[in-house]
Amino acid sequence: MATIFYGVAGEGRGHAARAFALVEALKDEHEMLLYAQGHAYEMLAPVYLGTDVQVYRLPDVAFRYDGDGKLSYLRTGLGNAHYIWRLPQLVRMVLRHMDRKKPDLVLSDFEPVLPRAANEAGIPFLSVDHQHFLLHYDLAGLHPKLRNYANFMAPFITAWYQGQVESVVSSFYFPPLKPSAERVTQIGVLLREEVRHAEVRDDGHVVAYVRRDADDAFLDALRDCGRPVKAYGLGERAARGSLTFHPIHPVAFIEDLASATALVTTAGNQLVGESLYLGKPVLALPEVGNFEQEINAHFLVQGGGGQKAAMERLTSLDVQRFLDAVPALRQRIDTQRIDGLPAAVERIEAHLREPVRPSSVNEPAKVYAALLQAAVRPSYLV
């Protein structure tokens, strides 16, 4: 049995869903200690309370939005500057824990503290996330604005952490890797057992997942689409005709998705991948100003498994047109490579069998510089 430290970023449900799938696959064979931020801690800590899996909280790195609900890189960069200055203190805290537990391997899902501690302690670590696609995937086919975003963000991704013995990139799409990519493994989405063994059928309803507050026009578009809609992510509230609202529950959500006709959602990689694995076409609604979601939506459409629309301009006609296209879209979904869990476990076990020492250490100042760069990014990218 090995001891594994696992750092998990906290924004959205994707990081927590990946971590849960991976921990469940590893916990019977290895001792798992999780350091999680924000939403990830809130989702994972109750699940593992009273079990052998230990979950510790780290301060959040949060995205900030402007008054129009648009992702603000200025506010995000400046709002998290204090976190960068705290990094040395957080690293020392984790190093003390590592000194006691003697981990054999460290994993990071875009969480920056544990990689620094691993580099400091000379412990090998793997990056297991989605965000590194911005660094390693060949995105030449994207719209120039999205290519500019990817090129701009690449130094930030590198500065967030480096020195991993391998980058395992989890995604529902598989474009070629850049020639410069080294020690990079492409895998599908890390699927929980509830998803992998769900009973798939079509009961005629639509599932909607929205992370943040939605205005009345958006809710009316869902209500008037001609199908019952089960909405998650907005909390419990009074029904609006055939539109009902449900609290986040990992099992109930998957059961509703597995029995749905289709999914309407923000364009997060994890949930889109889960839906495609279940054979459910996706209407992707990238959050305003979220270029990573725009890229995900591009590859969803390119792969033939869904459509995209602007959340702020969505109408019931848009949803109806998507639902009319569902039978054709369903035929184009290729599920062969979507389940990436076995490949992720294989790469982790391979490094436990033959550990490789990290080769470089990054400096907190590099991250702070990257945040400041993001804060003053050119206006055409904001």
C-alpha cells in the first residue's frame, strides 16, 4: 500500500468529480490524503467523513465576475494576489504533514500548493487535470480569438506549477498534441462508478445544469421548450410550470441525466464528457467571458455530439431546435475514448512501481507575475 497526497482545485464541480472518481478507484489499495479548495472540499469532505480517506481544506482560489456576470480576469488576478503571498506558508504546512506521512506520490488537479511541497521534498508528482490542454494540445483549428486566449494562458498554466513527472490531461476531446509536448498522456473524462454503471434510457425530460444565477429570460427559455426540465445548480425553488429545481445530489443527478433525452449546461469539460458517455447530446452554453468553456464548446460541436448557444440570448426556439436535432446528434456520439479512469489509474500505478524524481522547482513569484499579467491582459481578450 502506497501513501498518496492529492491536491484538488475548488472552482466548479469538475475538479471534485474527477477527484472522487480517482479516489474511489485507489482508496482500497492506497492511503489517500486530500487537500481540497472551495467547492471541492464542500463536496468531498462530507462523503469521506468517518472513512480512511482524509480530507483537509485549503484556502480558495476563486474566479471573480463583473456586474454583468462576465468572468473578469482583472478582478480574478487582483482578488487572488493575497493567495500568492500565502503560498510559502501553505507549502510549509503541507511539508510538515508530508514529513510525518512520507507520501510515495503526489497528485494535483490544478492545485498549486502540493506540487510546490512535493518539489521541495523531492517527491514525484503527477498533474491530473483538464487545464493543461491549453499548454499541450494543438489548437490551430480554433478561432483566432480563442487561439490568442490559449497562447496567453499557457505561461500562466506553467507558472501555476511545474516539475511534474507526467501531465495526464483529462478531456472529452482528443486533438493532436503539440510537437513540444513531453511526458504528456491524453485520457478521457474520469468517470464515477455511478456514471459508468448507470441505467441509460430516455424518459423524455431534459436536464439543465447552471452554476450561477440565471435571469428570467433564460429560465423562461427552458420552461417553454416543450419538455419537462429538471434544473440543477440553482438551488431549490418553486417550480415554473414544467421547469423544476433540484438540489445537487451526486446520485440523483446522474439518475436524472441517464434517463434524460439531452442535457443543457454550461460548457464544463467534466459534465459534458459524462453526458456524452451516457449517449446524451449536449446544448453547451459557455459562461460569458469564459474562453476555456468556449473552447470546450467548439470541440463538442466539432465532434458532432452537441450544439452551442449564447446563454445570455437563449430562447425557447433555440432549445427546441436543439431537441429536434437530438436523434441525429445521438448517432454521432463516439463513446470509445471518453472513459479515462482506467488509463489514469494505470499511469498512477506505473509511477508507484517506478518512481521518477521531480526535475524542477517553481517560484511563487512566477505565479504572482502571471496573475499580474492576467490582470492587465489586452482588452480584446477580456
